[in-house]
Amino acid sequence: MSEHTYSPAWRAQPLGRRGFLRVSAASAATVALIATTGCSTDPPAPIVVDPHQLVLPADDQGLLYYGYLLALALSTTYEKVLASPPTDLTIAERVVFSNMRDHQVIYRELFHYYIDPTLKIALFPDDFAFNLSTFNLTTRTGVLAAAQQLADLAAAAYPALLPLFRTSGFQRSVLVKAVSVQARHAATIRDLRAPGSFADDTVVETATGLLRTKTPLEVNAVLAPYFAPYVISVANLAVPV
């Protein structure tokens, strides 16, 4: 560079408006570059992924997962009851549980079959299961109480699940039938516990006579303790209008 580049006379020259703006812009860019460069040396904050957080996908695939989880809860319970039935559970009652187990296994495998295989592998860990530890399945009273809780839940869930599907096909035709099957299961269990209780006001709206229904959020809140340590999110599922 020439000497006059740094001469006092050059430095004393006024920049003028355009020159001032050019120098200001360059200075601002330099500061921003330095700031950006300085920040880039800091290690990025680690993204903590909870291995026990399971988020159901949106749309029909998420609803298939949701139906699968419901059927898994009931089939697991009924299978456990029949594997080690309480001594005071009658032969006739064991036949009832055998029929209900068969229905729930069919629903479980049907939902599971229609779930996208890539999602299926990604979402459910190998040790994922329905936890029965809080149920007392060693007595008839405990078995019927657990069965009623789950059967009532399924009976309330299926009618609200049906209108959420966006595509037609097997979902609607199968679920229409499943709604009545789940209701019959719940009514049967209730009648075993207390004859004539299958349509009391805890499951039927008094004013309308219609079955009380539950949204996926409400059902998931009830099932949450039984899938621990896994936490299932149904936030992506549509809410019935």
C-alpha cells in the first residue's frame, strides 16, 4: 500500500454520506461475524431425549396405535386371569373371560397388522408392556373389578374413536362392530358383579340414555399408570368435534 493511505491528511478527510454508510455497514458486518464466530466455539446445548416418551403419530396411524394399546390392555389382563384363574372364579365365568380374551386378541392383532411397519419398529421398545402390578387378580372380586374398569373404558373409547378416522375401509366396518362388542363385554362384567348394573348412570347419560364416551386424552390419562415407566402422548390425535 502507498504511504498516503495512512497519512494524517487522508485520515482527516471527511467520509461523506456514502462513505460513512459503507464504513458503518462494513463495521457492523465485521462485528456480527466476530460475534457469530465467537458463539460457534461454544458447545451446542445437548438435546435430551427421554427414552420412555412415546409419541403416537398423527392421523389414522396414530389412531391405529391407540386402538392397539386399548386392545393390548384388555387382552393382557384377560390372558393373565386365564393363565392363573382365582379359585373362586366359576367355570362359567372363566368361559366368559375366554371369549372376551379371544375378541381382544383379534382386535389387538388386527390393529397391529395395519400399523405402518416402519412406525411399528420405531415406536415400541422390546420391553413395552401393559403393567398389571396394581391389579389384584388373585380373587374373583379383584378380577371383576379390574375387568370392569378396562371394559368400561373400552366401551367409552370406541364410539369416540370411530369418527376420528379420515379414511374409510376396514376401520369403519370393523369398529362399528367392535363398538357393540365392547359394550356387551362391559355389560357382562357389570352384570357378574351386580346384576342389572350394566346401564347405571356411571356409564350411561341419565338425560339421553346414551353411553358416556371418552376422548383419547381421557382414556390415555386412565391408562398412563399401567404403561409406566413409558409415557404415551396422544397429543397428535384429532379431537372429536
